[in-house]
Amino acid sequence: MSNLMIDTVRIFENVPEKVFKAGEVIFEMRETGDLMFGVVEGSVDLLINGHHIETLEADDVFGIGAIIHEDHMRVSTAIAKTDCHLAAMDREHFFFAIQQTPMFALEVMRSYSDRFRNLKAVHDALLASD
């Protein structure tokens, strides 16, 4: 585990935890949201239009777009793959975290970049199968 991931988890230790059972929907595509999440324990599947994009594990963050975009729109569906504990962070705490811990901001950008790469790979695979 990288030091960046450890820093991310430390930030999330100070925010409320939410518990989801396996199969429970955390949020759905096209709904608005005001929280991002960090996976403390368990795993979460991200889907777009019913297509599995990736599975997130402990130390991963997701749902960031809903708190940084003005429309707060979710662009994916998140479903608990296993029973999981998620740390929830609102916009105010997110801005505080990136101001106080610049490495957290870097980790969030890396997560976003990884997610984009995964989405592109899924898109390319779907085009190749047509």
C-alpha cells in the first residue's frame, strides 16, 4: 500500500462511516449526490448503464464527481459487492482535506485518472465486440 493511500485513509478516519450490505445500492447513475466515499472495508462495484466498470477495494475513493461538479450528478451506479464500511465526505470536508493535505488531492486525481482509464478500456472492448 502506498503512503498516498495511507494518507487518504487517515483523512477518512475522521468522517462518518456508512455500512452497506452486499448487493445494496449505494447510489444510482443520474441521481444527484452530496457525498464522496472511501472504502474502509469490503468492495464496491461501479457500473455504467449496467456494464461493470470496476471493483473498488479498501483505500479506494469514489463518488467524487458529485461533489465537485455544479450539477452534483452521479455518472455511475455504485453497488456494495460485499458487506462494506464506507467513509462519507461532503464537499466542505473534501475542500478542507485537499487544503490541509495536498497529497490527498493528488490521490483523488490519480483515482479519477485510473477510473477514466478503466472506462476507456471497457469502452474500447465494447466497440471491439460489435
